[in-house]
Amino acid sequence: MEKIRLFFTRAPGAAAAVLLSAALALGAVTQYYIDCREVRGDVLRLHVIAASDSEADQAVKLLVRDAVLAEGADLFDGSVTADEAQQRLAPFLDRLEKAADRVLRENGLPYAATAQLVNEYFDVRSYEGVTLPAGRYRALKIVLGEGKGKNWWCVMFPPLCLPAATAEEDAYAVFGGDGAKVVQGEPEYEIRFKIVELVEKAIERIRERRAERID
């Protein structure tokens, strides 16, 4: 403590510079955290979970993905938001589920699919030039059979994984300049991405412990 006191007494200019740098860094991280939270609110993800990791189950997972994306493509246009996209999807869950089941039957698989809209935690993930920060997202979740295999995900809204989607254009249109910088995964943001991931993981652990106590 004495060394710290002497540092601030003898070098007030240096101390002020350190404090200013720390304040600027904290401010930048805080703003970035806010930008990440806004990005999460603007996204509706598609999450397809395979029945198992067998070759057949993993292959049909991708066929189901294609069928669900094709079935849902006409539900979105440039005028909708993530909230509106979720509202449009809700009445069509049965339709999407049937599209997935049709693929499973055509490929001779004995299990069925379930489709639901959820709010779940995701780690940092990248898809087609878009990187999404860790945290909770709304998602259309398609579970095949027992859902014990590796999963596949993409951004259903904005429609970055739909045919003819242009990730860069849609990112700027939906997320704005700051949000687009987040999802484009520019190198200078990588440290802040990690900080956001650590914070969100800590929040998720707290949420899980609270849920366990309630149960």
C-alpha cells in the first residue's frame, strides 16, 4: 500500500494517465457489451440437433436443415424485425415439424422431429463470415429423435443462411454500424468478445444455480 501511495504522490501525472486509460478501456468494453446485447436481440437462430453422431443421422440433419430453411423462407422479408420473425414463425411450427418429419421418412429413419421456439445460451459461434457473441438468443430449435448428436446452427433472421443472402449487406442493414462491427468479427474486437463470453458464462452459471434451487 505504501508503494502505491508513493506512486500517486510522486507521479500524479502518471497516475492520472493510468486512471484515464483504465476508464477509457472500461468504457469501451461496457459499450461493446451493450452492442453485443443489442445484436442478440436482433437475431433469431436456427438450431438443428441430430439424433446421434452416426453418419446417417448427421447426414439427415443437414437435409432437415435445408427443408426447414426452404419451408420458412417465405415468412421473412426486409420489413420484419427479429420479434416479428418469431411471431410469424410461431403459428408455423407444426408445418416446419412436418417438413422435417417428411425428410426423416424419405430417408428411412424411425424417429421424428420436434420444433419449438426457445431462448437458450450459446457460446461464441461463427457462420459464413458472421460471428455472434456469447449469450442467450431466441432460436427455432429442431430436435431429431433423442437429440444426442452434434448440432448445426445458423442465423435464420436476419436471413443470413437463406439462399441468396448477403451476410455483409444484411449485417449492416439489421445491426447498424456498431452491431455490424461486432458480428463481422474484426480482429480488434476479439479480446472484447472473450470478455463478453466470460461475463455471459458467469451469468448463465448463476441462472442455472438459481433454477436448481427452485427445483
